[in-house]
Amino acid sequence: QVQLVESGGGLVQAGGSLRLSCAASTPMSSNGVMGWFRQAPGKEREFVAGIRWSGTSTGYADSVKGRFTISRDNAKNTVFLQMNSLKPEDTAVYYCAVERYRNWGISMSANPYNYWGQGTQVTVSS
């Protein structure tokens, strides 16, 4: 069982920045993947970014490429999402998720992810 605790959400003006953190309760396998998803009111949950715990690859949704950066701290079992140039359409509840073992790549579908955090609200005002 993996517990995930997110932090760092809040209210920010358009053009501002936020940094989300997600700490896992257990060490991650090098074959594991940690991802960030978001869900806005009335919309489906969507992939934002993911990283293989080995650090060999990252993936981003087209809507956040060039603005968001995902990284991890192995020693702290923590993944970060640095969000810059925020837009009102980035407003959503952000969830981190873990897929414990994945042979290759990063899934942009929520289905393979085994564990989810409770979510943190990000609100971007115009």
C-alpha cells in the first residue's frame, strides 16, 4: 500500500507560479511511474505530467508543455510539479498518482495508476 500526500496548491494570479509536492509513504521502484493529473469542475480527469522513477523519461500534456516541469527527489520519495505562467484554464484539483511497476514509457491514462493522493486545489484568477 502506498499513501500519497500532496501539498502546494493555492490561489494565484494568471502568469504566476506554484510548486506542487507529492510525498510517497514507501520507496519507489526504479520501474515505477509517478504522475500528476487534474480535474476541473464538470470535466474528466486529465493527465498533466509524469516521470519514470529511474529519471530516464518525463511526459507532458500538450497544454502544459514549456510551462510545467516535473521532477523527483529519490531520497525523499517525493515528486514535484513546478507550474509557471499559469492560466485560468489551469484551475483544477491536482492529483498525484503512482503506477508501481511499468516496463516502459509513461501512461497518460489514469487506469494503470494504482494509488492516488487526495488532491490539492489550484485556482488561477484572471
